[in-house]
Amino acid sequence: MKITRMTVFHVDLPLEHPYWLSGGRLKFEVLDATLVKIETDAGLTGWGEGTPWGHTYVPAHGPGIRAGIETMAPFIMGLDPRRVLDVERAMDMALPGHLYAKSPIDMACWDIAGQATGLPIADLMGGGSRAPRPIASSVGAKTVNETRGVIDRYRKRGYIAHSVKIGGDIDRDIARIRDVESIRNPGEIVLYDVNRGWTRQQALRVMSSVEDLNVMFEQPCETLDDIAAIAGKHASPVSIDESLVTLQDAARIARDGLAEVFGIKLNRVGGLTKAARMRDIALAHGIDMFVMATGGSVLADTEALHLAATIPDANCLAVWACQDMLTVDIAGGRGPRNRDGHLHLPETPGLGVHPDEDALGHPVAVYS
């Protein structure tokens, strides 16, 4: 089997509500999505998606994905998409770094490999738990009352997991944490996501102030060095997200005991192939996981669900899905959807969902 054609689409995905990151530092209303269709000489077609969370969140942006694909395309044509390691190496040779540009191609190849074997991607990867995964909401940084309103909106949709964005104002952060904990339901999973919004002293002041609540923080500081510097000075569990990009990052976090949880974002780390190695490092070191698409449609959510299904149920805390935050649906209601706050693994071979191509508009590039 060989890759014979690759078609690239650019789609804007408007958000239902404007989104503020921690401390109100960043606000955006539309996601820039890149959809990739890979065709083969065997008649199988795979789809991939790359949707960064805005242009200013981390070093990833929509136009960069499309530029990266243009650079890598000549090295990918003619390869067997079922041999995902060959495709991975070809992309890494053609374009060092730029992992987010490689993720949609990796996804599409896994989609084809699953179809070729008649298995969902998770089963092909050797996992495939059918336990429904809780979906984590994303609660943008707001006032105490507004935070309550957003959490209530997600609870009405069945959500039992919430990622509450904090950072930027320590007094406000302490007040919001204490308020959310005061209304937290039994069994709810709450992660306080700082998105790198604290300095070292700010992190220690907030984390020390709420130690009695035993809450979990994600990415409290900018870098791994910052997180390492405060690691022995607080008692709070930590999840690392933005600083978990490469396998070397995962190895350092595990070796040095910098976090109790990995927040694996598939687009940021380069797709399923690379993310699976991070999963294994986490499991080998007793580190639990959240699995997330960085952003995007039901295609990106489904990819994250496949990886989550390869993680033992006790070690996968939740998946983060973006589909409930969007005002458009490029897949006509197909694929895993919110059912009482959970996603269920599709039984369809491959990814399990493809977009309506006529909803994507004209291609921005075709390689053959």
C-alpha cells in the first residue's frame, strides 16, 4: 500500500463563547483547523486534524501546520501509511521539530492502518478499554460567580470533570479555588490549570494557602526548571502540560519527580505515535494521565479518546474534548459525542469518524 495523494483543508471553527486563558492574558473566539485527507492505491482513505489552541498559546499555529505539510509532503508520498514509524522518521528527517505540523499526518496514517486491519485505532495500538472516559470541561479564567455559572452549564451536560483556569492574580486565584471546592460534588474531578501564569513565588503562595484542600494544579509555572525549583516546597499534586512536548521532557519529569500527572496533548507532542511513548514512561513511573486534543473538532477528540483507551482505566483521569465548545460540526453528528459527560470508544475500524468533505470548502493544497 502506498500514499498516492494528500489533500489539505483550512477550516475556521468558531467557539460558542469567547475564551480567556489564565489571568485573562489571551482571548480568542475562533480556532484555525487544518484537515488532512490521505488517499492510497488500495482505495483506503484516512483523515487527520491539527488545531492549535489559538496562535499565541504555545509555539504552534494553524498556518504553520500547512507550511510544515508542504515541506514534508514530497518525503511522505509513496510511503506505506500502515508503517507509521517509517512515516514518522520521514517527517522528522524532512522537518526537524515542528511536532504540531506532523500530528494530522500521523493521525491519518493510524486511521488507514486501523481500516486495513479492521480494528479501531485503540485496539490496533494494543489497548482498547471500553470504559467510558469522563470529559473535562474547560472553565476560562473569570470571577467567582462567572466560574460557578460555567461549571453549572457543564454539569447540566453531564460533565463530572472540570479544568478551571487560574493564574495572574493570587488573591483572586485563592478565592476562586476555595469557592469551587465549596461547591464541588462528590466524585467530581477538578484540575486547577495555571497555564504557566504564576511566577515561582506566586505559585508557592497560592499552593501553600490551599494545601488544606488537597487540590491538583496544572503547569503552575513557565518552565520545567521553575517547577523543579519549587517542587520540594509544597505538598500539592502537579500535572505538567505545556512543558510536556518531547520524549526527553517526559523522561526528565519522570526521573526528577516533577509531576504526578501528565497532561498529554496530542497535537502538541506530534500525534499518537510519539504520545504512546510518553504514556509508557508515565505508566512505568506511576504517573497518571489526562489526554487531550489541543483543540478542534470531533476528529481530534476521537484521536485523544483512542489514546486514552490504551491507558489502564485507573490511570486515565479524564479526556478533554473541544466539540461542545464549537458552533459548527464538520462531521454531521457522527463520532463519539457527549453522553452523560463521557465519551465512548467507537467500534468502527480506524479513527471511527470522518468529516463531511463538502463542509470543508475548497482544498488549500493537494499533493500527489
